[in-house]
Amino acid sequence: MASACTAGLDTGFVALGYGKVAVLGVVQGVTELLPISSTAHMRIVPAFLGWPDPGSAFSAAMQAAALAAVISYFWSDVRGIVTGSIGAARRRDFSSWDFRFAVWILLATLPIVIAGVLLSPVLNACGSPLRTLTVIGWSCIVMAALLALAEIYARPKRTIEQARLSDAMVVGVAQVGALIPGVSRSGSTLTAALFRDFRREEAARFSFLLGLPAIAAAGLHELWHLHKAGLDAHGWSILAVGLIVASISAFAAIWGLLRFLERFSTWPFVIYRGLMGVFLLVAVFRGWLPN
């Protein structure tokens, strides 16, 4: 079913109403921070339920929910980095780990900021060619293969405290892949961190902390564009329901992912992503789902 447009933005979520947006908020919140692609699920679930596509603007705005979840879950880390780096700057102690890590986060954010600005006219446009199920399906398969290679060849033993600028930049460049629907920001950065030999749970933690500016920029940028596009009060109230539900779901997803990675490998995610990608390509080819 076709989505809707507001001043050129894809705002299909407004037509869904509160109940359906709440359901999709759960889906978005859980899949946004797991390495399984929220975009893929936000296309598949509505299609199976016979609902309109909520639109790329909804997925982008939901980054604000992910931001709230990451900051609240890693509050001690975030507070330590912020206060530690400010204190170090005042003392001119530029060798402080907190100061260096804060600078690394900013530098690692530059690649996705530049790419996001360049691709912005395409990413959230109505009927964006990047949101086709064919693109998402191939993205899922490619990322499944890369994550599998990381599991096979990586030697997970390092912690964040052993991180270097080169690690941050590799993960930052990998984050650019998140702009392609189906890749998953969590998936691409987790994979990159694993290739840098971080322990699985430390790779996830590194990924989330490093991605904070990008998550914040994406969510706030989209909320601002929805404001400029003239989204009415009804639309904002529907979006607010999605944000609240997605924030709670995303917090639970972080907790579950870190507990899982402390004990198990990422192979279940590899298999799930690979099967989902194959299913999407077959579904499009056989006409089961619209591309």
C-alpha cells in the first residue's frame, strides 16, 4: 500500500493511527538496536498485516527513541565521558582517556554526517528507491556474510579501555553503511568492532557509545524536518506514542543484547539475517510482497 507525503516527506505513519503505531513502535524499538535491520522489519511487518508503509520519516524520527534508550542504559558511561572530558579540557589534560574518547566519538561521526547530507534528498523522499525490498534483501544477505566472517576470523578479547583512534574510525566508517536500508547501524558497527577483536559485549557497548551523536543527529534532524513540513497536532500525537513505546522497547533490546553477547556468539543473528534476506528476494520475485 502506498505511503503518504507531507511536503515531500514520507509520513505514512499518520494514517496508521495510535494502536498500529504502538505496535510498530515495539518492532522499531527492538530491531533498531539489534543487528537485524529495523528498516527490513518496518517494511515486512506492515506488509504482512496489510497496513500502509509507515514511511522513512517514521523510522528516522524513531532514532530519538533509540537515543533515549542508549543514554539511559549507558548513563554512567555517558556521564563519565562528558564530565571527564570537560574536566580534562579545563585542566588541559589532553592525554586523559575520557577526553581522547570524546574526541574519537566526534571524529568517527564525521563520515556518516557527510554521507547523510549528500544522500539526504534520496533517503527520506517519498518512494525512495533505497527502501525497496530488493535493496533491503541484498543488504541483509551481505551483512549476514560479513558478520559471519567476523565470527570466524576475529579474536574477541579486547575491551573499550584498550580502544585506539584507529578502532573508532573503522567503526565510524562502517556506520555509514547504516544509511542503506537493510544494513543496520547496530549490525555494521558491531561487525566492524568484532573485526577489531573486541569482546562481543564490549563491541556492542563500543558501537552504541560511538553512535550516540549519529543517532541524535538523525532523530532530531528528522523531527525538525517534520516540524518544518507542517505535521499537524494529530500527526505529532501519533508519533509521540510511537516514540514512547519504542524507547521502552529499545531499552529492553539493549539489555537483552548485552546479556546474550556475554554468553553466546552472533551466529543466531547471522542465520536470521541471511534467511530474512533470502525470503525478501523470493517474496518479491514470486509477487508475495510488493517491492
